[in-house]
Amino acid sequence: MSALVALTRSRELKLLLVLIIICIGIALREPRFLGLQNLEQIALSGTLLCIVALGQALLIIGRQIDLSVGAIVAGSAFVATEWLSGNPDSPLVLVFLVGIGVGLLLGAGNALLVAGLRIPAIVATLGTLAIYRGGAIVYAGGRQISATILPPDYGAFAQKTIAGLSPLIWIAIGLTLLLGILAHYTRTGRNIYAVGSNSEGAEFAGISVRWHSAYLFLLSGGLCGLTGVLWGARFGTIDAVIAPDLQLQTISAAVVGGVSIFGGSGSVYGAAIGAAIFVVLQNGVQLLGMDQFWLQAMIGAAILVTVILYSRITLRDGRTPRQKRGDAR
């Protein structure tokens, strides 16, 4: 009985109910929404957003943020696919290693600025957003990497199915489950929640805030690098300006998915559902012929409502948002 009560109080279950209600509402207005091809496109779009949102969610839980994720995805995608175009006979796994390696390198740059030099994350990653994006544009020099110069196996990777689903979807599901387990059942995961809840108390307990912040930026960079490679496999054509709004989309997915913007609360499962809500709304707006402004307005309103609710909760628990937030390290 207690397990049933806990399930009904689950934040993720409530989010799933919201997602189902949204899907029903769109399907009633536009039957094409339930078409197999449309649902497949929603799933593939959600996959790319979900993987990056997982890293963003853990960063926010640890009281950090990364505004450079879109630029890291673009840089990783271009470098990896350019390398693959010059080495078409190489095993496909190597292009994944190249992309993840670039993502880790750029994530390490963020980690150095935030954890090493103690620059606030929002300032540091706003700077690296411009640096990484500008660097990718200069490196690309206006070039595009198209599917015609890439080996057929690369594009076929996103088209094949395993048990009826694309490998991209299985990768997103696997990462969500893995990171969810690690976040809740390992010491490092519990430390991240402790750092996000009270960084000063965590330091007093012997938890290194700086090292845990560095881990999170490295993880986020690696996930962005992986997403860059998957982006190329799905779309075929890559340039330096892909994913221009990805940072806002991942923050929206995390916050709408129940991750507290004040840190220390939420889950990667909620962020994954938040990503699904975002892409379903985006698809619904397109099918219904609505202006994209309405999607932005709905997501913005959802973020504001969520932040207000969390502010009320922290006040009710006897702590102000300022006490809850603290200084980002």
C-alpha cells in the first residue's frame, strides 16, 4: 500500500500523465499526430534533445548550468564527420570516440573555468558559448559535411531498427536508466544532490564541490559529443551552426521535467520526460499550423510556473530561495 501511495506521489508519474494529456489533446485536433511516421520523427527528435538534457539536468541539480551545449554539439559533430569523411574505411565506433573526445575536451574547458578558476557557471559558459561556436565557424570556413561524402554505414546507423526502434532511441533510453541509477544509488550521485542542496554543508562534510562540478561539466561535454555524432547520422548534413537553441531547449526540458532551478532536487527521468513534452509540443504546434511564438510562450510560462512553485516549496520548508541557492562554485 505504501508503495502505491509513493507511486501516486511520484513527480515523474505526474509528468507522464501531463504528457499523455497533451498527446490526446493534439491527436483530437489533428489525427496525423498519431501517424507512425510522425511518431517516429518525434521519438528521434526527442532522442537528441534528451541525451543533452540528461547532462544539463545533473548540472542544475548540482547547482551549475551549461549554456554552451549547442556549440559543443556543433563542434563535435563537424570535427567527427570531417574526420570520418577523410577515413571512410575506419570502424564506425571510431567516429563516436572522436566526437565524444571533442565533447570531453570542450567540457574540460568549462570545468577549468568554473571549478578551477571559480568563475560563475552562467558567466563562464556564456563566454565559452561564443568561443566554441565562433571557433567551430572559423574552423568550418563555411563548409558543410554532406551525406554524399560520408560512408553509407554512418547514415544507415540511424535508419536501422532494433526490436522495432532506432538505435538512437535505445541509446537515449539506456543513458537515461544508467544515469538515473548512478545518480540515486552511488556515492558520487548522492554527493551531487548534497552539493546542490547546500554547497557549504557539503564542503563541511568533506565533499569537494569543485571536483564534483568538474565531473558534471565533463559528463555534459561527453554527452554533447555523442549527440553531435548521432546528429550527423540522423540528418546527414552538418555545418557549424547546427543546434543554435539547444541550450534553452535543454534547460526548458530539465526545469519542466521537475529539476529545481535552485539545485538539489529533481531527476534525469523527469528531464527525459520534459524533453518528450517539449518535442511533442513542438510537433503539435507545427501540425496545427500555429505560430512558433506559442511554443516559446508555453515553454516560458511552464518554466515560470515551475520556478514559482519551487520558490513556494522552499519558503514553506523554512528556507528562502537565496539560502537554497547559495553561491555557485
